[in-house]
Amino acid sequence: MQPFIVEHLLGEVVDVYCGGPDVFNGRVEACADNVLTLEQNEKYTHIAIDKIIAIWPA
């Protein structure tokens, strides 16, 4: 999934679903070492790529 995110979603605003009630939202800042980094309102969220169930443009 990391190559797909880097090639198609880098710099885009996305929603990320990892299960349960939580959906993470933000601009894809980086994707390296199996960690996705989202930025929203100058705050960063780091998500383990192997925990991602779905990701889509917001």
C-alpha cells in the first residue's frame, strides 16, 4: 500500500479508516517506513500502514 499512497495520494487530503468508530482525516504529508503521516491544522497523525483498512480522497 505504501507505493500506492506515495504515487497517488501524496499531498492530497484523505480520510483513513482503521476499524472501529474512528476515521482519520488530513493531508498526506509523508509515507515511509510503513507509517502514513497526515497533517491537519498544523498537527500530525502517524498511522501504521498495516492497520489501514480503507483510504479515500476527502
